Amino acid sequence: MIWLNVIVSGVLLGGFYALFACGLSLMFGVMKIINLAHGDMAVVAGYTAVFLVPKFHLPEVWSFIVVVPLFALLGYVVQRTLFQKSIDRDPFTTLLVTFGLSVVIENLLLEIYTANAQSINIGSLIAKSWQVNNTIYVSYLSLTVLIVSVVVLAALQLFLSKTSTGRQIRAVSDDREAAQLCGTNYRHIFGIASSLAFATVALAGIAFGMYTSLDPTSGGVNLLYAFETVVIGGIGSLWGTLVGGILLGIAQQFGAHFNEQYTVLAGNILFLIVLAIRPQGLFGKKVVMS
Amino acid sequence: MSVEDLTPVDQSITVKRNQIPVAYTLGGVVALAVFFTWAPWILPASDVTILMNFFILVIMATMWNLLAGYAGMVSIGQQGFIGLGAYATLYFAIKGMDPFFAIPLAVIVCAVIAFPVTFLLFRLRGGYFAVATWVVANSAMLIIGSIAFFGGGTGHYLPGLTNLSFKVLNHDTYLAAWFVALVVVVATYILLRSRLGLVLSSVRDNEVASRSSGAKVTSTRRTVFIVAAAGCGAAGAVLAISQPFIQLGNEFNLQWAAEMLFASMIGGLGTIEGPILGCVIFFVLQQSLQNYGAWYLIIFGALAVGVAIWQPRGIWGFVRDTFHFELLPVGYRVSGAGVTNEARSAMRTVRWLRRTQKTPLEQDDKSP
Amino acid sequence: MSDPAAESTGLHRLAVANLTIHHGQLRAVDDVSFSVGASEVLAIIGANGAGKSTLLRTIAGLHTQTSGSITFEGEEISGLRTFRRVRRGISLVPEGRRLFPSLTLEENIQVGAQKAAAGFFTIDAAYELFPWMHERRRQRVGQLSGGEQQAIAIARALVANPKVLMIDEVSLGLAPIVIERIYEFLPTIVAQGIGVLLVEQDVSQALAVATRVHCLLEGKTSLVGAPSELSPGAIEAAYFGTTHSPSTPEESP
């Protein structure tokens, strides 16, 4: 029964990690860049929900209505300016630039909003849960986040496979040059992919702010989880991302079962094992590693 | 292919190593060395502390530059080795050793740990490598943190220093930082002028070609990674003595990675002088903005981003390429019309072969 | 027999003048000029490394020239990005086909038709031209043969309804019978008024289909003319850069 509890809470956590990771996966798949500021973007989204949204007299639960479109726009702009400029140089530059951005964001938040933790107020919803039996509780919030992440992943999958923009995104990620020869403005497509990635990371940031609390340095650890999720699941596979998130969640809960200190370490160890045995991830193709 | 076949027939191409007479460079270095060794006796204690922190950052930045600037490995997990170096020092000190004597041992510990780690990390490239180094650093921190012997999350006081007065401790720690920095910079310089430096520059020009021509690319990378780990371990050991309360979050702080990265980036990757210049800029910024919280780091980071995009050779690289001026040249400079990267790399190889084969042709080490 | 004659035929769609292109330090294309008119097939021939592919890639906008001009329908297009040139009506079938491996056959063609001009070559028209494609449209392109992939690459470029179609090394790595089948479609393409700029290593193939031939030798123009006007000796001399060809006058500069 204890193990069932570990698995249930692992799966719930996994949904959240998948939501966090799908933007990272998308940006790597299409632009071949690893956005080291990914976690910090989520924190900024959470802070926006805490500090900006109340100005619109909107309950914080509904903050995503404002924050997600805002971030979609931000994603497009950042991609067309800063990220595109670094891509035009080389992959090395994208790493340095996104890392620099991450440190700058973290410290800006620290300067403006202090090191105090912030959380998104969702009223009584936070305490509500569904009791499966006398040891297993599933909180409404965790379940909602899991459902949201499955819906988001399914919607992304559908968008990529059924729409003409989605087709162009896949074409650009296959062969950027050939896509240009088909009349595709790859910079614009990059912008759209980035916009989607930022929208999902905004959702993840808000979910995170509802779950626990955010502080300026939360971004780093979240990037770590998102990255582990992507690598475990395999690059370029959205459903792999979901499985990766769930496996990471279970591993962490498994570690936590022995000692709270081992939570993150157990996830890291799973990540390193996957890396050693199957570096392309469980559902990934072998070619994308270089 | 004989060596002679590759010598430049075009007279517009010249091959030279040094623009400044070696004697001047050497003289300058000796004068600086004397000054920095004397510094604790002539400067106030607060300045000595700043200089000490400066040298610790010089060690880190030089090591990061060796990793990323010369070997193309972007690591954001070097703080792992800084932490391991600090905790190794703590371990030996608890066991009764003088912390200063523990520094070389901490270096060895980090090198030994780095070796197996490379087999895991070298399966990845680029961004994946970068984040994986961070995962490794994070894991090292969590493992150390779970060991009660080291005080867990609360930290541990570094024993063996209590019989020293503050002034003496400050002097000794400063001297340790300065000497380690000197050793690290000189060792990096020698390393890059050796065969290893040659392999690195050939990989930089064309990895596939240098692999196929028999260069041991992976083992060279491994050596560089281990050296960088050892160097960061030394920095961590000195850092531990300078604090001297050892705390998990301090030693394994991601901020170390940020500072070393920004300093080398701004100063100029791929030069010996650049990262040192970057550290100078960092400390000038930090000191002049010390009343404004984290703004120094925000400005430093933004500056690094700007440099990465608009001036990727960094400030020193810009100076070098604009004025054709180098203090510590590690490669040969081939100049003239119609010289391709391939030709440059080929000529470097030729020169190196000549040097090692000790042919009577050897003249290029003298300045024109 | 030489340039001025071709230029004066008027109504040329694509014109390249004094084009010089560098590949790093190497001068890949050196002071080359030519033009392509409607329904014309200009074949660029030359040995490996003569600069043919670089030339096409530069016209498509994937590479920047050092000097010279590229005009399309009388307008300078050197400053335009690749996708803008495609939308104006210059399509390139790149060397090595470059299909999108994770997309199906139909999706590959759909990507080509995304920003298409109105015209004869719709996706349905492409299926009519290549009936087998319709049956296999749901397959991933990686599973198809080299010749089939080449046909898809051509179809993908055609559905954009270009005014000038550039084809780079169609026959590379294909069996002669397959090459022949692919070239069967050239008349259909030309009949729609499309100007074709062809890079072909197989000289006999190029001579068989081209209205005019332009030979490059180490980046320089070594011979220009209609296939019927050129003697095999002159072509050989221009192709290989040999100076002794007894029966024909010296062509190479």
C-alpha cells in the first residue's frame, strides 16, 4: 500500500514535471537550443501572477488567462531578438546567453521582490483532496495539474501533426535549409515554437506557485527537473516527456520514502543511469545527440 | 607527407610566435609576482582580502576558460569541484591535518573523482553536456549534505586554524590563493604550449579532420576536464580556508559557475590574459557597487550576454586582434593574405613537429 | 553562340551578371553571367568543384555573393532572404533531395505548397503527374527509393508554382533508367512557361535536354552555347580545361 502511495504521488508530480519540460523539449527539438533560463521564465510567470494579475482585479486562480498569452507574446519577441542573434552565432553562444539571462533574471527578482517566497493564492482549493483509501490522498490541485499537462501535451501533439503551422514547425526542425527552400520563413517559425514553449512554461510556473512557493532562486532547480524529464523521456517525443516526468516523479517519491534528503538525489541518479545506458532517452531517436 | 612540403612558399605569409620580446613579458611577470608576494605586508587587511578573493576567481576563470575556451566544453557544474575541494580540505582538517597542507590533497581528490565522471559526461555534447555537469554537481552536493560527518546542511567549522591570529591567517590564506593562482595560470600556459594545446587548437579548427589524422581528441578532452576539476578543487580548498566555516550552499553555489563563466566570457575566451582581465572587471564592478546588493552581478551578467552576442572574442580578444598584441601567446600567429584556417592549423602542426624533432630549422621562437 | 545572343532574346526571368562567390578563402564562382528565359532550359555543366552548386545556392539565397548582381523579372533580389525569393518564384531542388524525413510524402509536398502562387501545379496536379505518389502519400519519405525521393523533391518545388525552377544534380546516385524517367517530366514543366536552370554532371544528359549549355571550369565560364552548335571536342576542352582540341577553336579564357 505504501508503494502504491509512492507511485500515485510520483505520477501526480510527474504530470507537473512534464508540463515544465515540454517547452524545453520543444525549443530543443525545433531550434536546437537549450534554454538555461527556462526555469527562471517559469518563476517570472509565477511572479507576474502574484504581482501583476491582482491589478486587473482577477482572482489569482484565473491568472493564467492573462499570463499565458503575455508569455506567448514574450516568447515570440525574445526568440526573434536575443535568441535568434545567438543562434546566428553558434550553439555555444546560445548556452552562454541563456545562462547569463538566467543569472540576470534571478538577481533582478531578488533585487525587486527580495528573497521572500511568494505563492499564488487559490483559496480553499489548496486544501481539498480526494481520499482514495485511508492512506492515499489525491489533492484536487495535483490532479488538476496532471490533467492540464496531459491536455496541453495532447493539444501540442495535435497542433504539430494536424495544422499547417505545425507541419512547418516539424519541417524546420527536420531541415532548416530545405524548409526555407519551400518558402518558409524559419525565423518566424522559430518565434512561434518559442511562443508555444513560453506559454507552457508560464502554465508550469503558475502551477508551481500554486503548489508550493516561488522564490527568485526556484528557477535553477526547476530547470534541472525539466531537463531530467526531457532526457529520461527522450528528446523530440512529447509523450516521452510525459513518461519521463512520471518516472522522475516516482523516483523522487521513492527516494523521499527512505529519507526526505534523498528526494532530488534519487531523481538525479535515475537521470544518470538513463544517461549511462540509453543517452538518447527512453523514447528518443539516436541521431539528435550531437 | 614531408614537413618541407607544408612550409609556406608564399612570402606574404609569416609565421611568428611572439610580438613582444620574451624578456619584457618575463620581466613584467616577475615584477608583478614580487609585488603580489609582498602585498600582505604593504596593503591594509581589507585590500588583502579583496585580492585573495580575486585570485580565487582567477583560478576558477582560468580553469573554465581552459574547459570552454580551448576545449569547447561548456560546464555549468564546476561549482561541484569547488565544493568537493572545500569538503576534502575539511575532511583532512578534521582528521588532524593542517588545512594548508590539505590543499594539494584536495586537488588530487577532485582529479580522482573527475576521471570516472568523464566517462558519463562525455556521452553528451553541447547543451546536454552543460546541464549534465550541473546534475553531477547537484548530486555531489546532495551526497555531501547527507553525510553527518560534514555537518549536513548546517555546515562545519574548519578546524586547525584556531591557533593562528586573524592577521597571520589572512596573510597565509592570501599567499595560498596567490600561489595557487600563479601555479594554475603558469601550468595552463605550459599545458597549452605543449602537444595538448596543439591538439586542442586543431580540434577547434576542424574536429573531424583532427580525429581522422590520429589526434587523440577524447583523451585530450579528458585530460582537460580532469585538470579543470583539479584546479577548481584547489580554488575550493583555498575558499574553505578563507571562510573558514564550510557550508553546503556556499561551496556548491551555482554563482561560482556564473562568475567564472562571465569573467572568462567578458575578458575573452581562448586567451590566457582574457579571464584575468575579466576578473579585474568583476572586482572593480563588485567593489564600486558593493552598496547596491546584487546589481553588480546583474550588470556583470548582462555585460557577458552582450559580449557573447556582439563581441564573442571578449575584450582581450578584441585588443589582441586589433593591435596584434599578446602578452602570453600560446599559439603561433600566421598572418598574410590567403591564409585559411586549415593552413593555419597545418602550419601549427609543422612548427610543432619541428620543435619536437629538434631539426636545425628551429628559429621561430625568436621574435622578429 | 555566345552571351550577347542569349541576352538579346529578351524576356529573361532570371539574370545573373558578373557574379563572384567565395567559399571561405576560395573563389568558387568567378565573374559568371547568364540568364534564363521562360520555357528555356539552361544546363550548367562542369567537373566536380567547378562551382555549380554554389552558384545555385547563391541564387536561392542560401549563400551570399561577393560581388555581381542577381535580378529576377528585372528586379535585384540579392538582398532578399531565401524564403522571399521562393515566394517571388525561384525554387531550388537541392542536391541530395533534402526531404523532411519525419514528414509523410503528402506532408512534404504540402510544405512546398504552403506559400504557393496560383498556377498549374497544385498538389492534385502533382499526383496526376506522378500517380504512384497518391497511393503512397501517407508513407514516411525515408522508406522510399532514391528515385522516388528525387521525384518528391521535384514535386515539392513544383507545387510552389515557380517561374524559374533550379535543379541541382538530379541524377546523382540514381540508376540510368530512373534518371530517364525523371527527365521525362521536363517537357511538361517547360510547357507551363517555367524557366529551368539545371546543374548536371552527366554532360550527355544535359546536352539532350538543354536549350543552352553553360560550362564552368574552376568557377569561370569556359563555354556557352546551344547543344547543336557545340562540338564534342569543344565541350571536352571546356569541361576538363585541356588546351589541345585540334578541330575546334580555343574557348576557355
